[in-house]
Amino acid sequence: MPQTSQIAEPDALPEPRLKDCPDWVYLLQEFRRVYHDGSAGGSKKIRSHRRRVREALSAAVDANPVLSPRAPQSKPVVAHLNRAFDMGARNMLSSFSRALTHVADKLHWEYGYARVPRSLEKKYAYCEVVGPQGPVRSDKLILGFVLFAPNTTYPQHSHRDIEESYISVAGEWSENDAAIYAPGSLILNHAGEEHRITTGETNPCLLAYAWIGPENRLAAPDMRFSKASKSRLQQGI
């Protein structure tokens, strides 16, 4: 009887790792640059925070993890992202802004709350790029971006056991009405410190953020607004 030839099944392609995906590598290089080159303003606490972010980020990159992207997801505020990119292209963090544009179509924007207040539905969202839920997995660190529409107030809140910093990538904003922060500024919020964010009337604001804290807290940060702020939101104030 004639022999039938068998067609070999092609070998499955290996899952891509971080270092196989230059756009993600370059974005993380930009994170490391702003946490390495930026001034601590003479603050030992900010200097220490910068160092811990860099060390955790270096460990995540050196591990060369398999990329684990979530399905791209948009939110209404993402309609302001191109404007933020235009603004970012003209400031001192232009290379950071450009690096983000190259992965913009892969980002998973979300609210982080089981029920987001109606007043924020079109004005806020964030995306995680490094962390337990990020395409680059780490249980020691969370890095991501948060986008605010113009004329937004993000209510008083705090992060239990999580130390947080924001770096302005595009747009101006204030925290607790203390000052106006321009691109390149870094703000450090210690664990448990309450803070409120407001943006200007005419332009969006794009911030990079870093969270450092215990592994169990980073995996389940339990995002909540302060009680007084929740009450004001419910009243439409």
C-alpha cells in the first residue's frame, strides 16, 4: 500500500519576553531615567524613594519576564490622550511621552473601583505597565500612567501601606491646593497620606506613577475615597 506522508505540525512560537519587545523596553528605560536623573530637591525621603523604585524596576527588567498583556481597553477620558501627547512632545519629558505613544494601542485603561463615581466616568482612568496586573509582571513595584481630563477634581484619598509618587509628563496640576506642578515635577505621598488632585481648566494632565509597598497590598490595593469625599461625591458637590 502507498505510504501517506505526514505533515509535521509547526512548533508553537515561544511567548515573547520583555527583551523581545523593544517598545516596552524603551518605555521602561524612560521610567528609569526620570527616577535616576531627576533631582530629589535635597529631600532624603524622595532620594530614598527614587532609589527603591529604580532597584525594583531593574530587578523586573533583569528577570526578562514573559509579557502578559491584558486586552487593550479604552475609557472616555482617553479621547484626551492625543492632546496630552502633543503637549508632552514640547516639554522636558518629550522622550518619555513619545515612548508611551509607541505602546498606546496596547494599553488597558481602567478605573480601579467597583463603582466609579459618575462625576469621574469621563474624566479619569489609569493603566498599569509594570506590576501584578501589568504586561510586565512584578510583585515588588507598580508603574503606570493616570490621565485626567481638563477641569477635574480627583477626590481626597489615600493608599494603605503604599508609598506613591507622581511625575508630571504633560499638563499642570495641583495636589491639596499646595502648589502648581509642571512637567518634570515629582510629588511623593507617603503611605496613608490623604491627597486630592485637581487639573487646569483647558488641558488634560498625564502623570506617570510608581507604587512601592508589600506584595499583598500591591496585588490588592483596595482603592477607596475618603469618607468625607465620598459623601461630597454622592451629593454632587
